[in-house]
Amino acid sequence: MEQDIYENKTVNSLILYFSIPAIFSLLVEIMASVVDTAFAGHLLPSPEQREAVYHRIREFRGSKPIFTMDFQNDAEYVGGCIAGGRNYLHINAKGDVEPCVFIHYSKCNIHNTSLLDVLKSPIFMAYHDNQPFHENMLRPCPMLENPEVLRRMVRETDAVNTDYESPESVEHLCDKKIEYAENWKETADRLWRNCARCKDCNQEG
């Protein structure tokens, strides 16, 4: 007779047993937040590193029977940033509905607001009305490559910070990204002018 592995466990031990994945996930999220705050900017790729990834991914496409995609360098295939409800959004553990998993500003909570009303809310409509955030698809993000855009959208919509582990004003967040955006601009513009995609698919640039 097959034995039930749970039959000799108490209710409290079962609760603890099934809570372990959630506890581990929470710890990872906390550590990620701490690392982001303590080492902001230092973990981002340099322009040289990002360009190397750009070329390497395209080499894979030319030699492998699979269309690999790069989160940072392939916005041209999806028309820019996909966040803000355009293709996806993020709901945190407390139910706050955020435009992006990396951008913690909102005024809507899934517990008292329908998804349709969330998408009609000021911060999500700001995403809708401002996309694409740059004509250069190698500079698609309103935070990393266009921090002035995120700063303006959050201010104009009165969105509030929804990062409860490491609260941060939009000014502080965007100030940290100005140097990265400026450093990447020249490389991004050069790559975009020489658009590898146009050569690969025999389209005119």
C-alpha cells in the first residue's frame, strides 16, 4: 500500500513545508533590491560589452536554427518597449500593478482596480501615449536609455513608488541612469545607422 508522505505531518509543519518556495522567492527579491540600490549602475554592461552582445546574438541567428532574442538590443523586432500594458505589465506581491518589473511606480492595485481600469490609469496611458520612447530601437527603455522620459511620466501622473523593500524617488532612480544613457548613446546611434537587420533581410536602411 502506497504511503501518503503528508499523513504523519502536523498542520504547522505542512504550512512551513509549502511556504519554503515563497520564503526563498521573497529573500531573492529582497537581495535583488539591496544589490540594485548598493551597486546601481555598476552591474550594467558597458557600451563595449553591450555592443559585443549585439553582434554575438546576430551571429547565433546566422548559424543556429533558432531566433534568439536579446532583451536589451532587439526592440526593433517588437516595436520598442513592450511594458506599460503594451505587451505586458507587472503585479507585485502586494497587488500593485506596475508598468514594468523594473519600474516600481503606480497608483493602482489589483485588489481594488480591474485590469481594464489599470490600463486606463494615468501612468499606463502615459506609456501608451509616449511609445516608442525613442526612434532608435537600440534606445527603447524609458528608464535606462531615456531617463528624462520616465521622470516626466511619473511626475505628470503622480504615480507613487511601490518598492517597499527599497523605496526610491523617481528623481533618484533617473539620476542614476543619466550616465549610462549618455555613455550608450553614441554606440547605439552608430549601430542603428548601420542597421544589421536591414543588411540581413536585404531591406534598405
